[in-house]
Amino acid sequence: MKNIIIASLISATILTGCDAQFNKKSVKTNVTNSELDSFIKSAEKDTKIKEERNKEKSGKKSAVKNSGNKSNTVGKTSGKLNIATTNNGKIIKHQYYTLSYNEKHEQAEWVAYKLTSKSITGGIKRKDDFRPDPLVSTSSASLNDYRKSGYDRGHLAPAGSMKANKLAMSESFFMSNMSPQKPSFNRGIWKRLETKVRYWVATNDSVFVVTGPILDNPLGYIGRNKVSIPRAYYKTILGYKNGEAKGLAFIMPNEKSGKSLYSFKTSIDEVEKITGIDFYYNLDDATENRVEANNDVKKWFLKK
């Protein structure tokens, strides 16, 4: 059963960025757990309702089979970001990001975070405090899984985006936030993309990121816990500028590349087709269709 994230961003109060080789103003600078806990709630979602809504989206998404999905909401009083996942993933709420942990693959299937000016300009230094995530009841992947594997412990929510304070930086080193990445990928083009997304904080009123691995057909496994090695990674980015929503996405194979970042650009729709994940679900249909269909970088930079 594929996992679904249902996410919508209704107002511009959240501050935070492929090749077709794979088929598919208010600023608040501190995101705390009390904020997340106020809006992250669980509720049962009926499968037929989801499928009907999917079919209404101009036929651009195929209906996704679900049963007993738990719905989680992240947002602020003036708008909500709704996140729902199937029972393949366990929702883990840290103070500075939220993730859905997939036990089968021993890593997060998605990580969602708000990118803020404080989170990228704070003076907190990286500590490399890699450790198991105590909130994963089934236990997360271990340091030993990665040791001598030839793969980096690649961040999903990057440490460079968690500079708000010591706690934010520390949380970014939970093993649940790691995924096996080839060193040349993690330290190369993936790092370049993370840096570019942080740059976009200055050029948008708000930015929200959902990122994760593409877990089907893994390249292999590492460690005693058999951590899946993803063949590729995605980032979906929803931004607001002057009240206008815009979206862009990237899919990158887990390998070294000297190509331009924009050669990996794609639409959020395409990421949905590949992953079975539905993003920004509660945007009105017209806005959602427009935002998720875009793969034009010029539209992302458009100023209105």
C-alpha cells in the first residue's frame, strides 16, 4: 500500500524550494513543538472520499487505495497544512520537523519542515550528534547499519536548515532523518539543492518543504536492519510571494552529477505519480492544479 501525504497551505503565514528519467506577510521565525502540537491531530479518513477527490483533479492523479489512514494537521491559526499517511508510516513529531517513519525501509518516507529566516541564519554549529530516534517505537536505523557501508548518513531535513537553536540542530541528527546516500551525491548535487532552497527564503514570503526518498525498487540494502538504499530523492516546494502560491519540485538519482540543478526540476504532479503521495491537498482545486502542474523555473521566480 502506498503512503499518502495530504498537505495544504492556505495562507502565507508559513515561512520557509528532473530529469524525466523517472516516471511522475507574516513572518514567524521560530517553529516550536507547542505550535506543531496545536495543529497535529489524528482522524480517520474514508478511502472513497480520497478517491473521489483525486478523480476531481482533472484526472491528473490516479485514485490511491487507502484504509484506516490517520490524518495529521500542521499549520497556524490562519491556515492549516494537512498531512495524512497510510499505516505504512508512523508519524513522528519533533519540535522542528515532522516525519513519517517507514519501518520496512528503516527511514522516513517523507520529512516536512518550515524553512524560516532564523533557521538558516542562526549561529548554531553542526555537532554531528548522530543517534537513534527515541520516538520511533520500533527503533530507527542504527549507526552500525551505516558503518563501513560506503554510504553517507544523508540528511532529509538538512542540518543547514536547522540553525535556529541547539535543539533544532540536535534533532536533525536523529537517525530517522537519515537515508543512505552515495557520498558523491550527498556532498555534491544534493547539498547544492539544499543550499538553493535556503536561498529562496529571501525571495519568498513563505516556503514549505516536503522531501524524501523514492523507496520502490531500491538499489540494495545496508546493515543488520536492512536499510533500503533509495534510487532517487525528491523535494516538493510550496512558496508564497505577495499572496500568490507557487510550486516546484525536483527528483534526483542517488548518484554523482555535475549537471545543472534545474535539469532535475519537475512538477509536484510528477512526484505524486512516482511516489503515490498527494501533496498540498486542501488548496482550492484551481490553485492546486496550477501549482502542482508547474515545472517552469521562470514561474517560480515570477514576481507579482
